[in-house]
Amino acid sequence: MNTLHLLDAVVLITDSLPDKLRKGSLGTIVEVFPNDEYLVEFADTNGIPYAMPVVNVSQLMKVYQEPVTA
């Protein structure tokens, strides 16, 4: 698995019911903690945050916006 970094775009790969987030929710890593945990900001299309949970790496997948260059 690729390491996640500050400001990476990520999606949830599982529901997070305590935070009312669903699988596929798009967020941005805003803080990196020990033990593979990340503070992730989830915002609406207007940029207004609606959730900011601490999420384990096992619940996240990095989003890529550009192809791999040779």
C-alpha cells in the first residue's frame, strides 16, 4: 500500500456510521498521527466541512488525479 501524506485526497472504503459517512466519501488528510491514523476533513461541494474524524489507514484509499509517468 502507498503511504498516505498530508493533503492527500482519500476516499472511505467502509461506512463510518458514528460520523454519518458512507463508503466512497471523499476527503483530505489534514493531520497525520502515529499508528496509521489520519485526521480527514470531509467537505461539501461548496467547501464547507461537515465531518473531521480520525480515520485508520485500513478505512482509506488514496485518490489519484494524474496517470503514472514512466
